[in-house]
Amino acid sequence: MDKFLKWFCAYVGRELHLPNQLDDYWDDIFGSKVNCKDYFEKYILPQIDSPLILGLDEIDRVFQYPDIAEDFLGLLRAWHEESKRRDIWKKLRLIVVHSTEVYIPMNINQSPFNVGLPVDLPEFNSQQIQDLATRHNLNWSEAEVGELMAIVGGHPYLVRVALYHISRSELTIDRLKETAASDAGIYSDHLRRQLWNLEEYPELMAGMREIVAAQSPVQLKSMLAFKLDSLGLVKLQGNECVPRCKLYGDYFRSHLGDFRF
């Protein structure tokens, strides 16, 4: 954590063309989080006249390091709280971008994800997929867009993968219909990774199995539904869950059908 926060402070300062002054503000007596806060509060923020927008993209990569993630994310939350009462911290604007596919439990009072203004990116609509197809040099009609959406909905990643392979003449929309949910299809790595996520948490696997086996929306415990939604596997319809797209329904119906809980 100490090494990570030193790098973090030094890198932000470098981007602002500020000399590295870590030796003057880093005192092992106080710990790395206090030192990092002091470096911003007493050095970086006073050096600038306008607000500093700090954009942290793909912050879910930090989730892979639990010993760092909890403290670092808690630090960001603390900075947000400081901005409510101290003028110096009002200079800092945080934009935290993350995927919900990787979920880590956090103390509700330490998480930076339940404060500020949340912005959820929606799925692509048919017009956006039509535009993306054109960018792939595909002269698609509304019918072809509809055929793709019938398989993957508006899931941005799944749409993009399909258009890439189709534009390279490696696949047709008809062949995609036949192979999308198979272990030899273009989504095989993605689907196996999602299956692995479920195998790591038996309660999530049981919930997903119930959803794909049902003929109508299923109501699960709220936390279970939240986690499956965070993984991107289901859509919430009120308090009930359905598979996010036909691809997921077909794949998990096939691969979870033999499990007993």
C-alpha cells in the first residue's frame, strides 16, 4: 500500500508538472493513507488555481489486490467527505469508472461507489448498433440488427465482438445464431469466465440456475439479485430477474442443467 500510494502521488504530480516532493511529506510514523492525504492537501492542491479533475478509469483492476483495494477506495471516500466541509478539498473532483463484473464487498461507510452522482452506462439501442455496423463497413438493415439483438441484446461488448468477426467475413449472422452459446463459438472465453465466476460462489450459481430454468421472471433475495446484476448476467424487472440476453440464457441453461444444490 505504501509503495502504491507513493507512486499514485508522484504520478499525479508529474502530470501536473510539479516536482516530486515525497521526501518532504512522507513520514512513516503516520502511515501511508495519512501521508497521501497530506501530500494532496498540503502540496498538490495548494499549487493549482483551478479545480483538479482526477479521472480513475478501470478502477476495478485494483479489486484484484484486496490488500490495496479496501484502503485505497476508502481513501477516495474520505476525500469525498472532506470536500463537504473543507474548501481545499473542494478543488478535487473525482471521476471513478469501474465495471461491476468484479464485485468486492465493502463497508457501506467506506465505499466510494455509494456517494456522489452515479452514472450507469446503458446498453446500445438499435440505432447505435446500426451506426456501429456502418463503422464496421457492414450495410445492415434493421432486420439484421434485430437478429443480432435477439441473441445478445444491446450488450456493448457482445455486440462489438460479433460485428468484428462478421466484418472480417469470419462469421455470418446465421452462423452466429447456431454457435453463439457453444464452447466453440466466438463468445466461448467470455462465457467460460462467467461460468468460473459462478462456480466460485455456489449461491450465485444456484440463483442463476433457477433463473435460466424458469419460464417467467424469478424473485431472488435482494443481495443475490444485486450480485448477479453486477456480474451483468441478469436484468432486474422490478424485484424479479431474467437472463440479460438469450446468449446467457442458452449457455447457462446448458451448462448448469446437471448441477444439484
